[in-house]
Amino acid sequence: MIEPSKEYVVQMHGITKRFGSFCALNEMNLDVKSGTIHSLLGENGAGKSTLMNVLYGLYQADEGEIFLKGEKVEVKNPSDAIKLGIGMVHQHFMLLEKFTVVQNIILGDECISHLGMVDMKKARKDVMEIANKYGLHIDPDAKISDITVGMQQKVEILKALYRGAELLILDEPTAVLTPQEIQELIKIMKNLIDSGKAIIIITHKLKEIKAASDICTIVCRGKYIDTVDVKSTTESELAALMVGHDVNLVVDKSPAEPKETILEIENLVVENEKKMDAVKGLSLNVRKGEIVGIAGIDGNGQKELMDALSGFIKAKSGTIKINGKEIQNTTPRNIIDSGISIIPEDRHKRGLVLEFGVFENAVLNKYRKMPYSKKGILNQKAMEQFTNELIQECDVRPAGCTYDHAGNLSGGNQQKLIIGREVSNNPELLIAVQPTRGLDVGAIESVHKTLVRERDKGKAILLISFELDEVMNLSDTIAVIYDGKIQDTFLQGTVDENTLGLLMAGGRNHVHE
Amino acid sequence: MYMNKIAQILKKSVFRTLAAIVLGLFVAGIILAVAGYPPLRSMLALGKGIFSSPKYVSNVLIKSTPIIFTGLSVAFAFKTGLFNIGVEGQFIVGCLASTLVGITLDLPPVIQVPLVLLAGLVAGAAYGGMIGVLKAKFGIHEVISGIMLNWIALYLSNYICILEPFRKGDSNGTYQVSEASKTLILGAWKNTDDGRNFLKGIPILGEAFLKTDVNIGFLAAVIMAILLAVLLKKTTKGFELRAVGYNKYSAEAVGIDIKKNIIDVMLISGAVAGLGAALYITGNTPHKITVLSAFEGMGINGLPVALIAGSSPVGCILSGLLFGGLMYGGQALQYEVGAPTEIINIVIGIIVFFVAIMKGVPRLLLKIPRRGGKHVK
Ligand SMILES: Nc1ncnc2c1ncn2[C@@H]1O[C@H](COP(=O)(O)OP(=O)(O)OP(=O)(O)O)[C@@H](O)[C@H]1O
Ligand SMILES: [Mg+2]
């Protein structure tokens, strides 16, 4: 343990936090030097978010001390933290859906004009100034409910900057950003460091840790493991430190053996919430026994495509066929019953009922079937047994969480729960949107294995991801989406990152012309 | 240390509610004292007005019954994310329908009673269902349509109850429902000499039966609470309803029909209120409806009952009893110490208030020792 000293913006010593009998943090230490970007690495449920929530005053530690620049402080609530110059961007956004971007950013820190009114003009100007300064492009007057998750993330970052944070905590900020945006963010982070701020960043992407941070602290099951200099440590060393054993960072799979077509999308047109065409005549086929990955930058019609595929909104024109049967304008239940399972992008909005127990969430898509219910009566025993199996199979932690609120699971474990639930439905077509968002490398490996295993069983898999690496590694066929259309498709291995990147950004593919 | 313990105890909603009730009574005592009434004697009078005779206790049960039903109606809708303020209207049409059927038909009780109850239940369900349809199909908020339908129910009832075949003479009300419609227990028999003599011989129950309208309502309320609790917890329908209440987006994503569920909830919620209304008419004198100049508040009183119960169906029985007890025992305040019965409304308001803020108390308490802790070290 390092003695409290001025050189460190934050030192957290001997932090212990229990939830009931469960010990989420066990004498955890963290020392963040001024002028550095410090990353936190650990498996899902290791306690990273909890540690940061303690620092931000959202949770009170049971034991332990916090020092800022060598001075002991008490952070009783977030407003204490903000006063001390700590800003936090949470893993799951804390935005008000019905408010605009600017309103959300200034909420709680409004500038008041002399008439006692909120000075929106000035607020808007200030916000835009910061946004431009750091290159965070936003539409200040859009409602939160109308913008993509990627945009919402930017709003969250701006919110912290607007409050004059000196120490910025970013809890998995890159999980939803495109590669280009991540590069931008890294640049922004470097700028912030140069102007004397410090940053703690949580991310599961080892590449980013290497690219962005200077020092990395590794956590395992609530315990401090090690703090290493990032420059002199390799990615696989980091992964091994965190998981406790070697991890396979590339996907291991045999060539695909595609069979008959299951999903046929033809000339699909779907409107977005503003009644403008977002999917503009998209066509795509997915066959049994193959993984088709859609690569693309967020906001190019993926959300609307998913909404139409899930049955949430009607298609304006065009068809979606599953096994030759048109499903574009039926109900979600019909779509599920015709053999589609979906791992949704936003796990809190579409994936889980947070107030429900884990066991209720585990059967959310099969509670009507035997043995989970019989003649309309739920069978608690069967639900519990299935959940226990799922927890074990998908390594949802903590192991005994069957009757916990789903909202109390860590982000990554919530994701594992959803994936397990959807895969266990044994669908003919599995659609996975950002399936590994927020997962640690160990868990990503197992999700990828699961998807490949399902493919080998003859299932069709459609993968939508903003992470080019994931699409390239996992898909047998790569389709590039831009401006609501599939620009081109490639077999795995016949295309490189640059060509894809160019197409994703709207460039032409000269090779094919 | 003991602050910690209190905080732990208050995390349990049952104890939180109890603490809120005690605090509510305490504040009421202060208000009484300020207004110049002796607080201790007033509280004693209140207690006596509830517990001191079998007749009082029986009357508390009877008085509580309709608000337990409307409380259940509100709580059920609440659990599934809807605010059924239209419960007043559903109660009114329930009274209306059961009265009309009770006057018109005169069949043997085994058929008559179920028919009359069914009339109230169906009317309430239809009326509640309307709110559900308006919300599901046209997106009209249930509070707006609920309030409007409450007024429509009031005037509809006022209009029909003085129409020709139902109006009694030139009174401002209907005839009584037929004898066979009544849900009194031992209703006819206790008016015979045999019955009266026999009941006089039984110490406590006898008095309760002779002096009050003992009816099946309270029993039905208990059964209804259990049914609703089972429906919510143990059935797939309840699973769906709760899922929609907590997160309709996830519910939609797993194929639950949100619109249908909204309508179902309002149908059930209205049915509960309507059944409560039918039992109220058939179990309480005067067994008829009259022209009302304002809302009776049977439905609206269901709101605080559900709130105090934290929307738990079984909790509604207890909070309904508390509410009924305060309303009935409150009369004793007036004739024993001369305090206005309005004080009871204040007590209820304060209890609801404390129930609402008690949720934050454990968090507050947990922070207190932390501050002191710094000096110890
Ligand atoms: N409010 C809570 N009540 C009970 N348990 C909790 C609560 N919050 C977190 N936990 C538990 O504490 C552990 C640590 O959670 P935390 O969210 O800090 O993990 P994490 O390291 O951020 O993981 P991830 O990478 O998946 O986001 C988890 O096992 C979680 O289930
Ligand atoms: Mg986390």
C-alpha cells in the first residue's frame, strides 16, 4: 500500500463493501497518480463499478479510507463527489428520456438568470462550447429517447465535463462507441490529461487499455491483484492476470457449411421515430449453419432494422421472410414462435425486467411453456431449477443469485443471463445485437464459442455489432450496412479492415467495381 | 449501533408501515393538543370507539369491507403499473347494476345472490375495461379517462335511480333490493323471536349479530385478497401483468401483448370494485341507492388503503381495517371529547405521508453513525 501523498489524485485504501452477506469488495486498494489515465480491469462482477460507485458517493464503503491529493475525504453522496471535482459516467446511463440533450446535461446544475429562470440560451451555448472543444458532436435539441445509445453515451460524458470534473471516471465508456469514436475519445482523454486532469477508465477491451492508459489495476472477485505499467505488459499477460488462466483471444472455428436459407429480407424500408426512412431498401439472406455479421457505424439503420425484425414497428414496404413465411408486420410473439430469438442491444430496456428476480428473468421467454407453468399456474420449482442450471452453464455470478433482483447483478452478468436465456430457447435463427457488450475477455470467449456451437448445430445466426473486430472474427459472411442499405457482402477472410472501414463510412468499394 | 439496527428493521416494509401508523397517531395527538383537546383522552376514546364492544368491532369490519375491495382494485392496478383512479366510478356502477337487478328479480337466494353479485361485478369490469380500452387503443391516460368516467357514473346513477320502475314513491332513491338478494348472515332468522332469544344467549357474537348488519362481505374481501395475491404471484397471467407493470419494453420484446394486458388489468380491477359494490348494497342497510350530491368516496378511499398497504393485496385487508377502524372509531372522538371527526382524515393523511417518506429513512439512519465514527477513531 502506498502512503497517502500529494502526488496521487485518488487513493482508496482497504475498501470493503458488502451487500448483505455477499462481499463485493474485499480490502480493495487503488492509487491513481495525477496526470495519468488509470484503467481498471477485472471480470464481470469483480467489483469495478462498485468501487467507482463508492468513490462517487453512491455507495458507502463498510470499511476503508479515501484520500484526494493526500487528504482524507468523506464522500457521502454524488454531490459531495462533484464538489470534490469527481465526475462519473455510468455503465448504464442515467438520463431522462423525455428531456433534450441540453436539458439533461444541465439538469441539477442549471445556470439561473436574474429572473430566477433557467437561462437556456447560455446553457446551450456553454454545452456546445464544451462539445466542440472536445469534438463530441451532438444534436443539443434532440430528445434522449430519439437518439442512439452511442449518442447517449456522449451526452453522459458531456454531463461530467460540464460540471467541471477534475477526475473523470468512465465506466465502460467505449462499449457503445464506434472504432472511430473510440479513437476520438482516446484523443479527448489525452487532451484532458494534458490540461492536468486525471481519468479512471473501466473497460474490458485490452486493446484500449494498451492504447489509452498508462497504468492498470487488476481486480479479481473484489480483491486487489496487481497494478502494472501498461507499456511493459502484453495483452495476453493482462488477460491471464485478470482471469487467472490463459485466454484464447481469437475465435476458434471451422469453415461454415451453410444449408438452406432461413431469413430473407427483401427491399425492406423502415421509418425511424421522426418518420424518415432509416432502412432504405435493405436486402439480406441468412442461411442455416452460418453466421452473418452486419458491420456498420451506429445510426445507419441497425436500430430500425432490429425494431422491424422484432415486430416492434411495422415495415413501410418490403418483406421479411422466415422459412418462406412473411413476418414483417406480425406481433413479437408470432415472430418468437416462428423460431427467432433475439439478444437485444439495450439489456435494461429490452432485455430484462430489473425489478424481477433472476429466476423470473431466466424464464421470461418461456414462462408459458411446460414445465415452467402448467395450465396457467407457474411452477416455481422448475423455474428455480432451470435458473440454477443457467447460472452454472453461463457462469453468471455470484453463483447463488437465483432469487436476487436482476438489477443487482453486474452489467456483464446481466448480459450473460440474457444470452443464456435466448440460446436455451433453441431458436432456428438467433439474432445477436452487440452480444458481448460489457463482457470481460473470458466471457467474450465463451459467448463466441456458444455462437459458433449453435452455428455448428445448424442454426442460423445474425450478428449486429459496432465492433469491427468481432464481426470480422466471428462471421462467415460479412455484410456492411451504410445509410440503411447493405453496401456489400464478403466471405470471411476475403476482405481487410480498411476496405470494411471505408465502406462503413460510405466510401465506394473499388475492388468490386 | 442501534441506529443500524433500527435501519435494518425499517428496511422491512411491514415495520415501516407500522412505524408510520404510530407516527401518524402521534402527530394527530399533537394536533389535537394544539387545538385544545386532551390528546391522551382522545386517543383512548378512539380506541374505545373501536374495541370496547362487539358491536363496534363488528361495525368496523363492516365499514372496512367496501374500502378493502376498492383498495384491492387500486392495488392490483398499481402492481401492474396503472393508476386506477376510476375506481370510484366502477364502484358506483357496481352499486347501480346490482341494485337494479336486485329490485327487478326475485328468485330463490341460491340463484338471486350470485346474479346480483355478478351484475355488480360485470358492470364494474365493463366500466374499468373502458378505461383500459381507451388507454390501449387511443393512448388516453387512465387518470384522465378515469376521472371523467367517475362523473359520468355519478350522474348516470343519479338519473337512473329516480326512473319509473325503480324509484320508490317520490323519494330520492330506489326500492330496496328483494329480500332474497341480501347477503346478510342469519339476516331473516335473527328477526324472529326464536333467533333473537337464541342469539341473546351467546355472549359476544350474539350482540354483534343482533346489533349490526353482519354480512358475508368481509369474508369475501379476504378471499378476494388471497385470490389476487395468488393470481399475481403464482400464475402466468400475473407474471405477464407484473412484467408489463415493471418494464413494458422488455415485456413486449418477449412477446407479451401490452395492450391486451392493460385491458385485462382494468377489467379485473373494475370487477373487484364492482363486486365490492354489490356486496355493499346487498349487505348494508338501506340496501338501495339514492341520488348523490357528491361522490361518497368509497372508491377514492381505496387509494390510501392501497398506498398504506404498499399495493400488497393481503396488506389491503389490514390497511382497510385500520382505515375503517379510524373512520368508525373517529365518531367516538366527537361524542366523547367533542373533537371534530375531520381529525381522522388528518390522521389518515399523515399516515400516508409517513408511509411514503419512510422508504428513505433507513438510508438516512445509516449515515448518522458514519459521521460520529470519525471522532471515535
Ligand atoms: N446493489 C447491489 N445489491 C446486491 N449486490 C450487488 C449490488 N450491486 C452490485 N452487486 C454485486 O456486487 C458484485 C460486483 O458488481 P459490480 O457491478 O461492481 O461488477 P463489475 O466489476 O462492474 O462487473 P461488470 O464488468 O460486469 O460491469 C456483483 O456480483 C453484483 O452482483
Ligand atoms: Mg460494471
